[in-house]
Amino acid sequence: MSSIKIKEDLLLSCEQQIMHKYTIVQDKIKSIVASLDDDTKSSAGDKHQTARAMLQIDREQAGERLVEIEKTLEVLYKINPTKTASNAHLGSLVSTNKGVFFLSISLGVVTHQNTTYYCIGLQTPIGKLLFGKQVGDTFCFRDTTYRIKSIV
């Protein structure tokens, strides 16, 4: 399988996982809004006000999470899986002596065709170390030395 196809598949996997999270948060917001609507019809009093306040806080937190997910999707949509360069950049597949990294979003381990890939964001500590590196470069992360074998 070509490296471009692997990048496309990893990108699709990242997008599917983020869209799943997006759907969960949207459903949670709908549930909270429905609870708020139902709660409006309930009895008044301190207990009622406390419950409403807690639902409002939950709704705000879910809204913030939705914004984070949307920002993550924006990063994914910037990735061109066919773009290659000699330096590691957003969308690069970087093979090292200690693993293969997909510079994309902070998603963690993704297994594709029995190979483990680490989907990492450029803002992460290891992402910052990888960014701009070339084949043959080395870097240290958590007392481990990594040597870059290839960049696609």
C-alpha cells in the first residue's frame, strides 16, 4: 500500500473518530436543552433553580467541547495527504526507529493494517520536536532518542 493511501486512510480514521465525538456532544446538548425545556414546566423553588443552573453549566461545557471539536476538524481539513516535503509538516507521515507518527491531531494510537501509527498534533511536545525535522535527524523525548528514517 502506498504511503499516500496510508495517509488518506489515517486522515479518514481521524475524521471518523472526531465526527463520532461531535455527534455525541451534539446529542448531549439536545438532551440538556430538552431537560431545560421540561424543567421549565416543573415546580419552582430552590431545588428547581439549582437543577436549572446545573443544566446551564452542563450546556456551556458541552458547547465549549463542541467548539474544540470544530477546531480539531479545521486542522484535519487543512491536511493534504498527497503533499510531500523533505521537512516534517502538518500531514506528514514520519517513520522513526521507535514508531511511525502521523502529524495531524492529538488522537493517540491508530492501528491500520496491523501497523501502529501515532496521530499527534503539532502543538504536542513530540509534535513540536518533529516539526521541521528531516530524514536522518534525531531528537530526544522522555529519555528516548528517535532517529527519523523517512518522511512522506
